[in-house]
Amino acid sequence: MYHKINFFKFKKLIPIALIFLVANQAHAEGFSANYSVSSKVNETITGTVTDQDGSTVEGAKVTVVETGATTTTDALGNFSISANIGQTLSISYDGYATQTVKISSTSVSVNLKSKKEATSIEEVTLVGYGSQKKSDLTGAISQLKAENFKEGMNVSVDNLMQGKVAGVRIVQTSGEPGAGVNVSIRGIGSIRSGSTPLFVVDGVPLNNDPVSASSPNVGLGNTTAKNPLNFLNTSDIESITVLKDASAAAIYGARGSNGVVLVTTKRGKKGEPMFTYDTYLGFSSVIKKLDLLTADEYRSAGIDKLYDHGGNTDWQDEIYRNAVSSNHSVSFSKATETGSYFASLSHMDQDGIVLNSSFKRTTARINAEESFLDNKRLKIKVNLTASDIRETGIPNGGNAGSDGQLIIHALMANPTRSVYDENGNYTNFNMNAHYNPLYLLSVYKDKTNTFRVLGNTEATLRILPGLNYKFNLGIDKTMSERNTTMFPNITDRTPKGAYVQANLDSYNVLLEHYLTYDLSLNKHNFSLLGGFSYQKFKNNATYFGVRNFGDQGSGIPPEINPGYSGEAFIPGAGTSQENELQSYFGRVNYNFDKKYFLTASLRADGSTRFGDNNKYGYFPSAAVGWTISKENFLRDSQIINELKLRGSWGQTGNQEVPNKITKASYSLAQSAGYYLYDNLNLINGVLINRTAYPDLKWETVEQSNVGLDFSLLKNKLYGSLEYYHKSTKDAILNIPSPVLSPTTMIWKNSDGTIVNKGIEFSLGYEVIKNENFTWNLDVNGATVNNKITGLPVSEIYSGEVSGPGLSGVTANIYKNGYEAGSFYMLNYLGVDANGKYIYEDVDGDGTIGQKDKKIFEGPIPNFTFGINSYMKYKKFDFAFSFIGQTGGYLVNNTALDLNINNLASDRNVLKNFYESGASPTNQPQLSSLYLEKSDFIRLNNVRLGYTFDMNQLKFLKSINLYVSAQNLFTITHYSGYDPLVDTSKQVGGNQSLGIDYTTYPSAKTFILGATVKF
């Protein structure tokens, strides 16, 4: 049984406030909406707005302060507005200070001052449980706003960060719509527990466990888990903030070891109420095709004549299609003097590029905030989103071995076969473990319905000036049902058919109380935070299955009425899991004269996942900052506008381990039985399945960071530079037990350490900015050096390899002195005169075997980068982004299945293997022949738009029409579909890295879209 933490008594909470600082925020609120309306407005005021260089300014906002009437300047900087002599005009333009001008005549001339309203270093940035000006930050934090990721078709929030944040690597597990994505920040920090950061949506930390029902194995393997973040409508997202170093992430304690991603959704903005309609139509196709032998090339390859079936089929063309996708999203936003409101409704319909795969999502959201009591003393905020997702999948399980995979069947299919026979039926290949892929698709059905609701209510009460109490109640509820059917068929995979229904209900509730206090004493500024958090996670899974039912098209399909026919082969069964997390946290921020900064935090986390002797973990952090540009020797610099030096240290934790592993587990089994009575009947005995280990505790990540933020040349050149050193200690492993233990393996913390260190940079440049043309260019990059030390075992293996005769072969090795997930295999040297493969004989004994395997460089790229550009010329806007990486490797397990030996077994082969002169008698072996560099550079997104101002129509503000493309081209030497991929092939719970096995390919997509504002 799990160990339940006693619930905290809330009446003890209020007096407990650990002290923490959020620097004073100078936030320009603009002008009040409560204008006094003049009794008579009968003059037409005209004017021109120019900048400090005398150039006219297009798009400047001109407002009559007394009446609230507004207009904008045209392409020549001119405006016209109704007002009275003596009233006041307010002129605002992005990047310049708002100016006011008294109207003394019907003609007005305004020259904008050169002072910027806010440089990039002065923007307000989210931090854990609050916000700060970027100029006040001491940790490594990056923030993206909606305008940074508006191009392209993105299903989930993690895709939006692709190439935008230094040190954040996004790798898809599959190109299937809605499929899982691996997100890593600053390298790989764990052998077992994954590298996914903690995602926090509108103040609610999400659970990284799957929220859709698992895929059953009906003979074709288990398909990859869906992305738990695909329930969010990306059009609703206002900003994404990445907390990378321990100083920033330590406030989230036991779940912050892999970094933290804060997602905030849109709210109503001041001004007139706004309706926005976003829509697009997308056309997708496979990113590339693998270079296999054509039918004519296959016939001329000297194959057995029995393998020439007289057809001519490109099987990739048969399973891939030109897919059409559409998206419609409508939103309403409004802000008043006391609150704000935002509501949206959207529907996405995405067809996959593989037949029979699709993703449909309908979402609804409402965000509301209102103030009450005297002088807005009480503020209540509500965030609520509901999402209904309907998916259809294909049989492409990553753990199905060398067969049971749709895509590998299509790639291996003999090109001289035909899709249909002379009777119009699917051609029967009459082979074991190799089938007509179109037939396989026809007898397999996989449908998943997932409904998810995420909501929270925040109440903020100002107790005294500067002292605020906040209460946060959040709920995350998901219900998912998956129906998988393999109809009776002619294959050797479940030939009598099988149907499985899997259901998953998950529930996550959050309860938080915290106090904040802001205090300024002359040049001393303090911000204090202290609070308590309780979160409970629960999931229930049920499943059952029937088999031996009627053929497809006869009777009632089992998903409609499972009891109509067939027999149960999985009786009703289920599981239930619960875990709780109880936390106390505090932070203090201090700065002197906005020049010298200090931040310190501490979080104590208690979890039911860990042993009785280590129920609580403690995660401290400290950071300092120095704004050098405010010193006298730089104050008047014409080159340096902003310059800040930062340094931090801290510890975070990782609790992503299975529940109950600290407890002993028992079962009754005949193997442990004995004869108790004279009748010689065997009585089941007690078998120990898991040894108790009450000392188990969190993996601890200790990280140091030194950063430099700068803005130069009148703020035209800006960016940051970081050095980090991150060490994961107390790694949780399932390792061999000590002698005389009741089980052979035990879960425990080891002395092993995983070290990641490197440099990150972000650099932006305002290339051009004038009245007609603006161009901003941003570049980011990161290095990572990864190494394992101190493992208590000689090595740990993972990365299961699939292929004929390759059962039990692994590709990854975790070993002291090497990169995590390094590759372990034979060293391929070439082909001899007889076409036989030559491997390095490492031990020199004249034979090739296990002792001849070598450790090769690993899968983690040592450099990743992104290039992002945005241009605007009059009404045109143009944006593009490149992503890339160098220094990593992939095991091309797909190529291993398409080896030269296929020519001797009625299957197809990659053209380069045939052209190498290799003999078809070579048996497949894992070697460096299949180890390829994953270096690439990709045009990730490109977008061209045009905005029509609709000033002549009162009800229509603007229309932006655009065309966009994703994955337009990739420059790489990798021979597989996509170098940015990672198939989950874990062994024994140890994560696999850098393996590409018959993955659903990525797509290149062209989009036509429009954004209409009313």
C-alpha cells in the first residue's frame, strides 16, 4: 500500500510565510479608460508624427485623452481626428515613450523622443509563483511571446519552442499527428527517469504521465504514447517561459531537475472588445522517401526468379498520401477597469500522411478576472479549458520486433508484387512475418477518444499595502477510451482476430496558499514569498479483450457490442495508482538601487513515492546579479546600453519513478509452494517480487550558472551568454541486489553521476527599423558535454534493436567515462572481394564475437542552434526560422531491417547497400554500418503575410492573409526519413537514446491561412 502523507491543516498556514523577493515592477498601464466626455467636439485636428530622425511614423496611435477617441497614422505619418482646442492628444508607438501634446490649433506636429519605453532587458518575465522585470532576474530564464511562434501548424505547446530557446531540444518520437515529443533542457540528466521538464499551465503543474489510454498489443506491438500536451489550443497561448537553471527552477523542488516550462494563456486586453477568427488549410506530404530498389532494379539484381512477381509497385506511394488539415479558432477578449475576459472555441482536423491516421481536436477556453471590494482589494481569476480529442492510429508499434509494423512491411515489400490480385483482392504475400501493408491496414482499426478538463481558480487578497495572500485551486481531469481491433485475417499475427478496450481516468488536484510582501526602504528593495502546496495524482485503468469473433463486415463490430460474439481472452482487469506531494517553499529577492541583486529560495517536498526514511527532500538555491551598466564608468557609454552579470547555484530533484517501488511486493506461486498435508496437494507459497528499500530518495541535480545579459548600440544588438554545469547525483537504478537478498534486483540510489556542461548564447539584432521597413534577426545556440561517472556497475544496457536474428541485441550503453546512451556495437570496416562484411577483430582471436564490440560516440548533439528572422515592409510581413544540430549520431535500425540479406528472402533493400557490392549472404548484425551522423540544418518555418486595414468598415479592423510552409527542406547526410527522431526502445526501464526504427515519418506542410479581427 502507498504511504499517505497527513494533510496539512490550513489553520496553521497563514502564520507561516517564508520570506522571498520579487523586485518592484514599474509597469506602464497607459491612460485610464474612464474619460470625461466633452460636451462638444466640433474641430477636425490634423497632424504628422515623426521620429527622432525626422522620418514619418506609420501606425502610431493617437488618442484624445478627454474623450478616448483614437486613430492611427497612415503611411506618411499623417492623422486626422475630432477634438476641441485645449484638449490633449496622447501619441504612442511601439518602442518609444508615450507623449502628450496640448491642442492649440487645428494642425499638430509631433516628434517622438528617442527614449525607448522598454528594451528587451526591461520586459516583464514570469518566474515561479510570480513575475519580474528581466533586468531584475538572476537566473537563466527565456521567454517567448505569441508573436514568436505564430507561424506554422503546431499541435502542441512543446513544438512551439523548436529552435527558439537556446539549450532546449525538441525531438519527436513519431511524425504521427498528436504523437509524443521528447523535450530536454541542457542535456540528458537521468538513466531511468527521463528528461522531460515540468510543464506548468496557468499556475497548475501537470503530470508527465500519459493521459490517453495505452495501446494494447494485438500482435503488432504497442504504439508510442501520445503527447499529453496536445490538448491545448496553441492559438490560446500568450507566452512560454523556460526556467533553465537551478536558481529559477528550485522553487519547484522535486520536479524541477529537467527545467520548468511556464505556459500562460491569453487574457483580455485594454481597448475595444476584440473578436478574432483564425483559420488555415494545410497540405502535407512525407518529408522524403527512402531510396529503395525499384521493380526494374530489383529484377536486375540477380534475384531468384521466384521472387519476380511481375508487378511494379512503389509501396511508399501506396501507404503515404497527400494529407489535408484544417483549423478554425474564434476568440473574444475584453478588459474593463476592474477585470478582463477571454473566451475561445477551436476545432482542428488533421489527417496523417499515412493512410487511416488522423487527429481531431475541439477545445473551448474561458479566462476571466474580476476585482472586488475597495480599491480592487480582492481579485479572483478563473482559467478553464476543455478539450475533446479523437484519434485514429495505425499498426506501427516500436516493440513489435522485426515484423508487425506497417511501415517496415511497406519498405521491405518486394516492388515486383502488386497491391491487388487478379480478383481485385489484396495480394497475399504467403509469407510468415511479412504481409501486404495495405491488407494489414484494412484489418486493423484503432480509435482513441480523450476528454480533458484543466481549470483553476486564483484568489488574491491585499491584506496590507504590499502584503498579499493568494489561494490557488486547480483540477486536471482526463477520461480516455481506446478501442483496438484486429479482425480475423490471413497473417500469423492474431489470425482469429482480437479486440481490446482500454480505459484510463486520471485526476490531479492542486491546492496552494502563499503570501507575498513587497517593501522598499530608500534604495533597498525586498520581495518576499512563502507558501504551501499540496498535489494529489490518481489514475485508474481498466481493460478487457475478446477474440474469435466474426469476419470484418459480418455481424456487429466488437467495438460497438463486445459481448455480441467471441470469447474473452482478457477478463475484466484494471489498475489504480495514487501519489501525493506536499511542499513548503519560500523565496527572498533583494536589490540595492536596482544595481545589485540577491535571490535565495528553499523548497521542501514530501512524496509518497519515496522511502519512509527519506520522505522529504530539500532543494535550496542562491543567485546574485550586478547591473554593470548602471555604474558611473558605463553610465554615459554610447555603446553599452545594458550590461548585467549573473551567477547562481542550486539543487533540484527528480521524482519520476514508479509508485510503490520502496515497498516489498509479494505474490502466491506454485514455484514457491510446499506440501502441507498428507494428501500431497501442492499449496502455493509466498514469492517475494520486490525487496523493500525504505532509504530510496530523489535524484538530485546540482547546477551552477554564470550569465551575461547585454544590450548595445542604442539597443539594436541584444542578447545573453550563459555557462552551466549540471550534475545529477543519487541516480535511481534497478541494480543487482546484495548477496543473500530475497530478490536478484533492487531499486536504490547509486553513487553514479551524470554531468552536463556547456555554453548557451542568444543574440538578437535590429537590422533595420524605419517607417516602412523593420527587420529583426535572432540567433541562438548551445553546446553540451555529457559524461557518466561513479556508476556502481560496470555497464547498463538499453536500446533494444529489432531485426531478424537480432533478439536480445542492444545499442545503448551507460558506462563510466562515456556519454549517456553511447553506442556499443561491432566496428564495420568495409566489404571484401567476395562481398563479405569486414569487422574489426578487437581481441585479435581471429573470430568476430561479443568481445569485439566497441563503444562509439553517443546520440546527444554537442551543438544545437536556431535562426529566426522577422521582417515587415509596409503591410507585408515575412518570417522564417532555421534549426540544426551537429555532433550526434543515430542508429538507423530501419536500415538494419532493409539490409542486403533481404535480396535472398523475397524482400526489398536500400539501394546503397546493393550498390556497395555486398553479398546477399551477409547476415544482419548490429555494427557501425548502421551508425550515422544526425547533423542537419532545416528550414523549419517560413511565412509570408499581408494585412489589409479595414478602416472604412466600422465592424472590421483588419485581415491578415498568409502562406506558410514547414519542414520545407533539410540538409543532412542522414539516410533515414528524419535525423530529428528518437524511437523509444528502452530495456528494463532504462531510457534508450538515438534509435530510429520504422518511425512514422515527418511531413512537409504548406498552409494557407487568415486572421480576421473584428
